Amino acid sequence: MEKLDIFVKGVGTGREQAVRGLISNGFDIDAIYDQTPIPHNGCRKPRTRRV
């Protein structure tokens, strides 16, 4: 392998640690793509319950 393209999904520290782990193991990273799903106001949220 010469270069890696990394596709990450989601938020948090786990994805950053995974990328750092690949770098520390000597992998040459060409690009990092963020594929976190972002809603475009699709479904309506259920109403809040009133007691």
C-alpha cells in the first residue's frame, strides 16, 4: 500500500484516535473524508408529552 484514503463517519474522539493510530503505525494518508450523516430536516420529531 502506498497511500490511504480514509472515510470516517460519526462524531467523537474515537474517530480521531483511529486516524492517529494509523498515522503512528506508519501509514501514509492521502486524504481524510468526513461522511457524517447530516439531516436536512427530514422527519418531524414526535411531540413532547404533557401530563
